[in-house]
Amino acid sequence: MLELTFTRAEPADAEQLAEFINAAYRGESSRQGWTTEADLLDGRRTDAADILDLIAGAGSMILQCRRQGDLLGSVHLQKVDQQGHIGMLAVAPAMQGLGIGKRLLAAAEAEAVQTWGVNHLVMAVIPCRAELMAFYERRGYRRTGISKAFPINPEMWTPKVADLSLELLEKCL
């Protein structure tokens, strides 16, 4: 089993995290893994300014997963009311399939419980990503059937397919 460390991101990590997340979600580099959005969206997922805002925000943090100093994964956590919101989970595409995502998600859940005392977690996932939906369902998340429109941000990304949406998943701890 890989020896992994999980720490909260600091402002100095923002640029590296933005590059890492973009490479994991979009573009040719993301195709090395099974969680790519490259066929669904063009452009960037985030930028350093967005990451800085998430790190600095009240009730918000980014958890990093590292092995011997190398960034292998990250996830955003946010407290909204009495729920923990999980988003932007990313694992290095070449390292996917080694259990890093499972361990990162478990660490994120534990951090949300320890930091905020929440017992209910939610996330929004593009439902046409069947493998990803199945991954989260195996981790105890259930589909709610609640959908919302995919956010529009032409300065960062453009959809390659029509009618993208997000479905809310939830997990009670």
C-alpha cells in the first residue's frame, strides 16, 4: 500500500494545485486516467485565483494527498449549513486505479466530520460519467435524483456536448 499523507493546502500551494487539477480533469493529460472530462468540456477546470479563494474562504479547505512530497490528489471541502460539500476531487491520471481516490475521499469525509461535526455529505457529479457515479455509489453515496444545470463559465470552459447537468449525491455518516 502506498504511504500517503493528507494535509490542508496553503496559499503557496495554489498554483501547483490549479495546474494539477486542470491536468486531471481536462486536456490530453487527463486521458491517462479514467476520470477525464476531456470528451465533455474544453478549457480549464480552475485557476490559481479560484484555488486561493477556496483556501481562504470561511468553512472551506482543500485537502492534498502527497507521497514523498509529490502531489497525487486533492479535494475541496466546504461547510454549507450543516452539510459538508465535497468537490473537485482529483487524482493524478497516471496514478488512478491504485486506491488513492478511495483513500482521499475517506480522508476528506473524516476531515469534514472532525473539523465541522457534519454527518451529511453531498457532491455534484455529471451523471453521464457512469464509471464515476458507480465509484461514488460504491463509497456509500446515493443518487438523489436532484439535478441542476451545469454552470456556465465561458471564460474558463466550453461544453463539447449539449445539455450537461449535475446530479446531487449524498451520504449520511
